Amino acid sequence: MGELNERYRNLDPAGRYTLMCASGMRATVAAGWLASRGFAELDVYLGSMGAWKAAHG
């Protein structure tokens, strides 16, 4: 989130992105922020890093 305001311009708005953070809250906020700037193909990894670690060790 800290760099998103500056770096989102390097992303393709037509691309598909999955956002992840520690708990899912910041990823959800980031997805809404990107959507407001024209990004349509956004997913939030449910459970974020906790779920990832549980699934992948």
C-alpha cells in the first residue's frame, strides 16, 4: 500500500491481479483503490498470508 500510489502507473489496467497482505484488510483497500482507477480484474487472496502459509507451509 505504501508504494501503490506511485507504482500503480507501471501496471497494465487491463491485466489481472491478485492482492495479498497479512490479514486481507489492506489488500481489500488496495483493490478498491485500484478499481477506482480503472483496474477491473482484481482479486483479494482470501485469508491473505495466513491462509497462504497454512496451505503451503
